[in-house]
Amino acid sequence: MLTPAFDLSQDPDFLTVAIRVPYARVSEFDVYFEGVDFKFYAKPYFLRLTLPGRVVENGSEQGSYDTDKGIFTIRLPKETPGQHFEGLNMLTALLAPRKSRTAKPLVEEIGASEVSEGGVEDEDEEFDWEIEQSPYEEASESALSPQYHYGFGNLRSGVFQRLQDELSDVIDIKDPDFTPATERRQKRLAAELAKFDPDHYLADFFEDEAVEQVLKYNPWWSDIYSEMMASLGKSQEQENHAALVSFSEEEKYQLRKFVNKSYLLDKRAHSQVYYSLIDILLAYCYETRVTEGEKNVESAWNIRKLSPTLCWFETWTNVHEILVSFGRRVLCYPLYRHFKLVMKAYRDTIKILQLGKSAVLKCLLDVHKIFQENDPAYILNDLYISDYCVWIQKAKSKKLAALAEALKEVPLTKAQLGLDLEELEAAALLVQEEETVLKAARSVSRQQTPSSSPETSDSEESDSTTSSETEGSDSERGELTESESETADPLRGPSLEGSSTLLIVDGGVCRNSATATSNGSPGKPPSSSQALGGSGPLIDELGEHLNSTVQVSEPEDSATGSHSSVRARDDQQTPSD
């Protein structure tokens, strides 16, 4: 027999059951309902539901069939008109058959009408979120190689004993079957300290544009939470807000695939289930925010890495240590490592818990889908998530509301994370201030440097003008010397060839002739190797006379050297008058 897709809704007087049976023989079908029992049969489909409230057959019931969609719609009158039926979207719980009684029960779950779902505490009793602690006792030597438990409610063991190599990529703890809880925590804390990267943290702390962007994202629960808060004045019962959370067809299909179970948990295990739920929700809220609702290949890694419950099989004793552990892991492992993301996920988790078990179930179904599509992470569905999806449908919304209040009252600061974040930030800010001061000083220095440039330019222009004037004077005197030399007395000896002149180079006399100019670069004096040799006794006498009368001192600067050279040329040409 096939279990058909179905959906339940209600109004003040009727409960409506919509059943999708596209391949049924509609000419033959049976419907039975009485009290909390409902049964439907249309070959090859069979549906049996345990309703959350009582219905009655009084002649006002109605039924219809949509041939185009293949949907039966049955309206059942409520036994108590106006009564609100809770948990109509908890499909797995609705499929559970009522428990039968035996004369001599061995181990069984007692009806919910007698005790609460945990089987150990009264429904109206205020839940104590602090686990009772006992003094430490040294383990006896007789306990050889004990197996330690993990999984939902710490009900599993031995799973990794034979699959350690295959599943080593899923969890961080090695050999969990033989690692006690205290040792798991010690190894986890050491691994977090080794993984913490101050450079990565400071980079996200100062360059937080991407972080600010994901902080602005509104996940699916934000609008629902705002709608719930807006309607609080109109409705006093929080259970009425469960209708605000809707499930897609895919999520409904997931719920129908789960096998209904009953969990016998003692008080300590019952508290562990709630604590681990917070841990998983925190990781899910972070993942949903940083990916902005668009899952990727890293989504499964993010969730299991940020949840010590999933990757270290951690157990908890209070809410505060859950927040501290989550904060440390956010700052050590994922791409975005910012304390604001820790606090945002913390507030998102409170909102989800306040929305009730429908919102929590929707989150768990999303996690289940992510793990199911990831090859190494699927084992975590078997250990935790599938059981959570079944268990949460029977949980009390009052307990979730109390858990949200307990979470809201717990403060979390950077100093509590044990990573010296405040000291690290203070040192980085100090370095940043020093760099700002240095940059300001360099900027002022660069602004002052151009102001002295005009003076230097003026000096250079003055030197250039003086040099050009001197060169012009030299040229005129050179022409005069040439004309005089042509009319000179023959007793003065042979004249220099062409228009040659005498120059002092390195303290000696040399000839600056047209031939020398043509052999070298124009305008450059000849080298000392071209000094006058056997040009005649008069020339030799003149050279000795010039050497004795002209003294060229070493210039103090380039400008002085330029003027000294000019004076030397003037003195050199004076004897030719």
C-alpha cells in the first residue's frame, strides 16, 4: 500500500484533510473517522492518521474530489467548535499509530495524557536548564576499554569502530568510541587554539565590507518573526503562530519518509538533546546568513565544522558554554571570521526558538537535505538530524520558549572566548594610528618640497643667463683677437693657423683651432694631449708668461667654476692686444 501525500488545515469549526491520490480508483474508496482516529483507503493508497484533536460525525461532514488534480478534500466537524488543533504540519507525528496496551508491559512509552514526552517530568513543571553535577570519581581499572556514546540523546555507540577510515573526513575526533567526553573537550579546545589565525581575524575586523553585506541579509525566519511579533497583541496563544511557518512539497515529502520513533530519555539525556539543538541551530543560522540562503558545496562543511555536537560529539552542561564554543569556532574555521556574525547567529537562533517547533523543524529539514546531498556528511543524518526531525514534532512549544528565554539571558563577550581578541584589536588599532600619523607627516613633507622649487629654478635661470652673456662676450673678444692677429707686427712670430685661439686646459696652454673642432665635438675644448708643442719660441714664451700670471683656483660650486673659466679665457686672450 502507498502512503499518499496529504495536508491538514483548520478553521474554528472544521478540520480539513486534503489527500492527493492521482492513480486511485475513485469509484471505490472508504473514509473512517472517530475521535482522534482517521483512516482513508482508495486502492492503492492507504492513510491512517492520529489527529491532535477530536472530531465527530454529526452529519455536517463534507467531501469532494478534484479530477484534474486528483485530490480528495474531506471536511470533518470538530467535537468542540472553536478548539485549536496544534501540530497539523507535523506530518510524521500524525502518521504514528496509537499505542496499544498489554496486560504485562515490559518497556513502553506511556501515553502523553499521563506524562510529558520525556517520560520523567511534568508538562507544567518549569524546566531546569542546569544539569546536576556530581563529584569527579576516578574510573576503576576493571573497566577495560569501555565504549562511549554519542549521537541523538547519546543513544549510539560502535558506529565508528569499523568505519573510522571511511568517516574520518566527517568528524574531527579520532576514535570516538573510546574517547571520553572530557578528553574530547580538551582536544577540541587545543585544536581551536592551533587553528586561530590573528591575521585572518584582523583582516575581517578592519576590512568588513563583505561582513556588513551578509549582516544586512534577511533570512526566511525574519519576516515570519516580525509578523508574529506584530500579531502578539491579537492572539495570546503562541501555538496559533505555528500556521505562519509553511512547508514546501519537498519538505512534506521528507516528513512522510521519516520513520516514526519513540525515544526513552532520562533527564540528563533529555537536557542534552535540547542543548545540542541550540548548537546545531547556531551553525545553521550562520551558514544561511553567509550564503544568503543560496546553498553551495561548502554548506555541509560549514554546519558540521561550526557545531561541536556534530564534529566532536560534544556534550553540554549549560547554555553559556555552547555560545562560547560556537563563537570560538566561527573565529577559527569559516571564511568570514567576525564577532558580529557570532552575535547575529545568536539572535537568529533565539527568534527561531520563539517561533516554535514548526520553525525549528523547517531548519532541521534543511540541514537534513544539505547532509543528504553531501557524500561524507550523510552519516550525521543517521546519528543526529533524522532523529531530531522526528523528535521535535512531539516536543512541547513551551519548552522551546523556555529554552529561548534561557538563551536570551546568557551574555557573550569577546573576552569570554579565550582568544585575547581585545588585546589583539587594541594593538592593531595602535599600529594603525601610528601609520596614519606617518602618512600625514609624509603628506606635509611632500607639500613643502614643491614650494622651494621656484627658488632653485630662479637660481638656475640666473646662472644660465650669466653663462650665456659670458659666452657672448668671449665670442666678441675672439673676433677682435682674430682681426688684431692678422695685422700684428711680424716680429711677434708666426701667427696661429686659421682662427685658432689659446685656451688654458688643466693649467696648460693648448690650441683651439678649426682642425681640433672638426675632429672633436663642436663647442668642446680639446684634450690636454693636444697642448701646443713646437709652434715657436714666442708661443712658448707666451705660455710660460700665462702660467705665471693666471692662477685657476678650485671652484666651491658649479656656478663659481663657470665664472672662473670665463675669467681664465679673458686673461688668456688679453696678451694678443
